[in-house]
Amino acid sequence: MCGIVGYVGPRPVIDVLMPGLARLEYRGYDSAGVALNHGGSLTVLKQAGRIADLQALVDRERPAEAHTGIGHTRWATHGAPTTVNAHPHLDCHRDVVVAHNGIIENWRDLKSKLVESGHEFQSDTDTEVVAHMIEEMADVPLAEAVRRVMNQADGALALVVMRQSEPGVLVGARRGSPLVVGRGDGENFLASDIPAFLEHTRQMVIVDDDRVVEITRDSVSLTDLDGNSLPLDERVVEWDFEAAEKGGFPTFMLKEIFEQPHAIADTLAGRVESPGRVVLDELTLAPETLREIDKVFVVACGTSYHAAMMAKYAIERWARLPVEIDIASEFRYRDPVLDARSLVIGISQSGETIDTLAAVRYAKAQGSVVMGVSNVVESAMARESDAVLYTRAGPEIGVAATKTFTTQLVAMQLLGLYLAQVRGALDPGAVELLVKELDRLPEQVESVLARADEIKRMAEGWADSRDWFFLGRSGDFAVAMEGALKLKEIAYVRAEGYAAGEMKHGPIALIEPGVIVVGVATDSHVQAKTLSNMEEMKARGATIVLIAEEGDDVGHVADHVIRVPAGPDLLCTVTAVIPLQLLAYYVATARGMDVDKPRNLAKTVTVE
């Protein structure tokens, strides 16, 4: 997820781009840049770091006044967050400049052909291929060149492109990643999100998927990828600045819950291929190394620990490797038995969690193979690991993890299937089936989110309930633990997560009328036992809420049922956790809590 802003009009463009980027910094904050079209030349200024670092560079360089330009604030996917990898990117002749949000899945193939044609690349990004592709079409109008690029590029992406030789013109295109036009009086804007131009205009045009838009000072034209003209979907923005930054949602947390289909799609992008294989070339671990592994340890804290729980089930079930999971703060103190055939996986959304960092450093000192799973490119854990798997959730502003957790689950499922492939532990047909089901997850999560109002009505009736239990077995146990943590974090009520079978070993003594028990029952091979455990809770007066798949007969047990799409065991953890995030959110808001800033908590824990 990155931020893009473009402008054509009478104002000095730098005075539009820099404030626009500042309002989009929540979309990416590891590097930023601007490109200014002076009519006879381009000025490109970019800098690793925050918008303030770019502003300092602009203040030093004092570029000549221009009236057309594009700006970008980056959240790195391909290539480290360095100045050379910062956007915008140029072609060989400094005529074409490109800013990009998203992932071009087939960029390696496109780059290989361009290199063979003599193009020289300056960055490690997927984005730069677009500038060189358009360079190859020097005699083609810019909008047509962008259409041809879109017809060749795979993946979810939004582009804004400018040519030095076509001053006063910007061209944008969208597939999957957002892009909107701001319409002014004698000026027009292109951006990845409304806050970039809301200071100047409330008139906007939605750009739909597989559309190309061209703007000048006085015109906006929209076409499909075949060049056919299309009508403009014009709207008036009613939001204020704060609401605009949140995409119209009341909080960042709710916005990020609803961003999960896109985040999951980004995490899958380029990592699954037809007819059904997992491709994780980025791991840079030789297959021989992975075949020699005889034990896996997964270390994490908080929400990431629940992703580690699911990783244990996935790797053991699919790759047939023994897995131990540890709370990272305890790992090195128990003196674990590690050697060169041990794979130690550290999971941390920030890649800076001090306990997880200490655990992976300890493992590396013991000679183990270390893999980091992080949402932040070039984080400390990524730098110190032998291999890294990025979750691509985009920046997460809310303190309570939502989209970073579901993308961790997907990343662990990808890893489990990849290890199964490499080690020959799972029949290729079974891998193919599971990969195809993984590809359906974004759509399935969308269908669960469509039930948010139903969940809100339930939650608001339980705002005063103080005692909750979340129960599950197998992969559902990890989901139950996460559901309990979310409710504790943001609603400040007592919520306990347990393996369902453990309740009768003590905790069932706490069950009485008024207690709410949420059961997660999507894992088919243990569902019957989970339902039996829920019957025990019901018999003692608890209110029973069940998360169950469409078509499952569970109504006789539950007082309330929240349905999720049917799918294979373990993969269902992704869809099953969405109702629990919404449940926690709506209970918390009904209680009047600030869900974006829960008390006593920080986004990244950097002290032991």
C-alpha cells in the first residue's frame, strides 16, 4: 500500500504535492519522492525516510517552479526502502516517470525482455519496468502506451505516469489498487486516496478497475483497456479531513478490518501459480536446505503467537515436520535444543518486537536456519534472518492487529504448502486443491464482512457483559485465542481463550447464566467434539455463540450462529477470525472505547 498524488493546473505543483503526500503518509512511510515537469526537463527528488526527510531535501534543492507533477510515499514491497528504490521511477532517457501502488506479479519476465533490449535499470523495484515499457513506445500517445502496459501487466496496481515531452498531461490506470480523480476549476488531481486533494476540491471521479484516465488542466477523459471512451462517475465528497483519511470509516481499526480482502490478495500475489503451486522464490533458501530440516520452532508474541499456533497445525499436517511454538519472551530461557537442521521462524508484524528479535538472534547463534515473517520491509528481523516472508498487509494504524494477523495466517499457510511441495510430503493434487482454495479467500472474506451489521446488532446487546470465553479445537483454537485477545485489548472485558476440551478440567466452574461463550467450529474433523463441549456450556446457562460454516447443522446448540463460507480445514481460520474482530470492535464501540488507541498498549513492543 502506497500513496500517490498528481496535479495539473496553475498552482506551483510542489505546493500541492507535499501537503498531499503528508496526508497520505499513513499509506506508506519508508521513502517518498516527487517528479516535476518543467516542460523541457524533469526534476526528480526522492529520499528514504518520512515525508519530513523529503521536505528537507526539497527545501535544500529549491526546484524551479512547475505546474505538473506526481508524488509518492512508499510502503516497500519489491526492493529495500532505500532512496534508489523510492518512487517515482524514470526510463533510460529521463522522459517517462512513473509512480505505482500495488504489485506487478510478472515484473521479472517483463524486466528480462527489457534488459535484452538494452534497457538499464537503476532500482530493485517492480515499478521501474513500466517506465522502460513506455520508453519503448516513444511514438505512441501516453494514454495508449499505458493501456498497452496494463494489458501486459499482471497483478493489482495503480499507476500515475508523466512524460517530459507531454507537459500538462497525467495518465493514471487502476486494477485492484485505488485511484481517484479530483476535479477543480482549471486544475485536476490524481490520487490513491481522497485526502490528497480534499483541501482543494470536493468534486471527485471514481476510477474503476481496468480503466485508464487522462487529465489536463481542463479535461478528464476515461477509457477501458481497448481505448473505448467511458462516462465519468462523478461524486461530491461529504467527509471532513479526518474521515477522509479513514476512507469514510469512523476509525482506522474498522477501515483496516475492511481492507483485509485486498491485503490477503496482495499477500497471495505472485506466490501461487497455475495449476496450483506455491512459489516462494523470495525465501532464497535452497530446496536442499529445507529438505534437511528435521524440526521447526515458531516464536512470536501476542497476536503473532496465534498465527504461530496455526503455523504449527499447517506445517505438521501438510509438511509432516514436528513443530514447537514458543512465546518469544520465554524461548531462549528454556534452553531449547537447536542445531543446523532446525528451522526457527520468528513472526512479528513490525519486525522490531524485542522479544522475538532476541529469540531469532539466539537461534542464529546456535547455527539454526532463521526465517523472519514481517509486514515491514528491511525491519530488524528481516535484516537478521536467513530468509524473510513479507505479509504485504500495508501500514496498520490501529494498535490492535487485524489485517496484519490475517495476512500472517495466509503467509503461514503458503509456507506450510511450500514446505510440503519441496519435501514431497503432500500429493501434488492435494496441494493444487488447497492453492485454489487459498485464491478464494479474498472473496470469502468480503462475504463475511457483508454481515457486519448483523454482528453489530448482536454485539450491542452484549455491551454490559463482563465474562466471555472463546473456545475451539485444532486451527479453531488459534482463532478462539485471537478472538479473546481482541476483546480484552479494545473492550476491556474479561475474555479467556481455551482449547474447548480443557474447559472441563477446571474453567467450567466459572460458567453460569450471563457468561457468553463463543465457539469456533469450522474445522470439520473436530467439529463434533467442539459442539459437544459447547453443549456442556449451554447446560450450565451460558449464552452460546457459534462461528460455523454455511450449511453446518449447529442451530440446536447455539443461541446465535455467525456463518462463514465453507472451505478446507485450517484455511477457514482466515474467514473465521473476521466475525471475532467485528464482534470485539462493536462491543468496544458500544462501551464507548477508543478502539484505535487502547489503553496501556503500543503498536510495537521494543522493551522486554
